Amino acid sequence: MATYVIGDLQGCLDPLKHLLEKINYDPATDKLWFVGDLVNRGPQSHAALKFVHDLGENAITVLGNHDIHLLAVFYGLRETQHRDTLDDILAAEDAEQLIDWLRRRPLMHFDAELDTALVHAGIAPEWTLEQAAEQARLTEAQLAADHPQDFIAAMFGNKVTCWERAHSQMDQHRFTINSFTRMRYIEPDGRLNFKEKLAPVDTDDFYTPWFAVPERKTRHQRIVFGHWSTLGPAVPRFNAWGIDQGCLWGGQLTALRLEDEQIFQLDCARGSISRQS
């Protein structure tokens, strides 16, 4: 039995199928975790979403920023953007079923036996694991409510970038969504930075990657995340594994086997696979 964490799919189903074949994925014994962003920008958004949905209990996925964007578009709360590839989902006969399933996915998953947390972008440095789990639970409940439209419409925005300034309940939900699904860098005053997307080696020292903040309260916790395709190799950084290797852009689709921290990578440009320690 093995547990594989898969990097951002973003509508790239064929590479996933090829990667699962190459790692000899066995649905009878193995589990798959997905770091979110199942959809958008790639050519197979509906097929990828349905594939993961149909895995049932064999798969766990957390919400990513593109998944949340899809929810807002489906409910008519946001316009599609010029690079979006969501039309096949919106036009599908099972769209409502898939959207209802998607909005009930967690923002964070924690497995005590594997001692591992799964998120899309990261965990706010000022939160303990227990605080992160509680804030995730509260926000997930809003997304899973019978009529989530008002909440989804209100949760977008860049204004809430600091937990200490998230005074209202809605501000706390906004910060929770932003930290779990959009965060990369932290500014010197502790605010989330949403603009910088380059790797740390390609930007100045003014910003600190969220996982490298010295006071981060989850430094001793293994965390696996995606979202940051420019970050660099899939290696642990302060016990945090970033495994989005930009399959969508012709990079690699990555699988991290949690039991022994073995990395498997499919070259999405050529369809070959590599294995690294």
C-alpha cells in the first residue's frame, strides 16, 4: 500500500493517466492525494475533474485557487478569463453534480498516521496546525452550505493579507482562502504578497517564502503543497514539499510517495518518466 501526492493537474488528464501507469498505481491498495487546481488552463478540465471525482474514496483532493474560480464562474459570480478552459465543465450534463462535489472538498487535509498535511498553496506562518485545521473547517462549512453563492461572491479580494487585521468573520474567511490557495511570499510586515510568482533565487530578499519564515509555527510538520510552479525542484524546504512542476507549461507532473518520500516525475512535453531520490 502506498500514498502518492500528485501535483497540479489543471486539466491535464492524459499525463496523469500515464504517470499512474508508470508508477504501477493499484486502486485496490494505493491512495492518491491531489494538491488542488484539478481544472483550468489545460485541455481536459471536465475529464480531469470527473476522473478524480470517480476515484471515490481512493482519492483526496484539496481546493486550489482555480477550483474556487470555477465555483464562482459556475454560480455566475465571476466572468471567465481569456485563458480559462472551463467551458467543457459548464456545458456538461453532470456539471451540477461535479460542482457540488468540488465545493465540498477541504482546504486542508491532515493524516495523523502519515504525519502529513496537504494544502494547495501553504499554511499561514502564524498558525499552528490546530489553528489551520480549525480555520479550514469554518470556511469549508460556508462553501458546503446549501446556498453558498453569497459567501463565494464575498470571499474574493486582496484586502485581507494579515491575520491580525482580519477582525470580522468574513475577513477571517477571506484570509483563510487566500493563505490556503494563493499564498507564496510573506512581506517583512507579515502581509501576504500575491504579486510575486518567481522562484526565490530570481527575486530580491525583500520577500520571504511562506515556508521559510523563521517564526513559522508548522516548521516541524511535513506539509505538501502545489501552486508554485516556478519554485524549483521537488525537494523538502523546511519540511515543506512543493510539487507543482508546471506540467501545464510543458514541465513535469510529479508524484510524491509519502511512505518513503520517493519522487516520480513525468515529462509532460515528451511523455517520459524519471525517478529521483
